[in-house]
Amino acid sequence: MSLADTRIGLFADPGVTTLTDTGLSIGATYYYRVFTVDTNEVFAPSNERSTTTVPVNLPLVDGLDATDQWVSTGAWGIATNGAHSGTGCLADSPVGDYATPPTPTR
């Protein structure tokens, strides 16, 4: 871990003691370190800490108002026209059905 890694926060107030890291992937391990900077711009790192995100426990209860509990790529998103319960469902074509392909001619 070095100063070249992704910064997730910057604080000028020494009274700030918490930070929430968002946009993490489910089941991934993340490593954290706090750097303090003195008036001469000398950086001092803390010990490294790690944490692993965990999936939602079963039974899964999600009204699917958003995909923040899911890792979705491509065209996947929330559709409201096919929900079983709640307000939405996870669909690979959330804006509607795929276009009907043209009929082949002979």
C-alpha cells in the first residue's frame, strides 16, 4: 500500500474519526491505511487493516428499488414491469423486451 493507491477520503478536521467506503464489490477484500500529514508535508502511515465484504444473508429480502446490493454489469438493471413482489425485479433488459428480429426472406 502506498500513496499511489486510491484515496477514499481527505480530512482537515482531526475530530473526524469515521468514513464509509461505498461502491464496493461483494466478496472482495479491501486494504486500508490512514496517512497523517504534518505541516512540512511529511506523510506518516498507520498500520494496514483489511476487511472483506460479505453477501446479503439468506433469506434475501430486497424490494429492488436500486442495485446497490448487487454486482451488475452490462445491461442488467431494475425493471418495474415484472416484479413478483416489491417495486422491481432484476432484468437483463430493464427498459423493455428485446426487438423482434426481422423475418428471413427466401
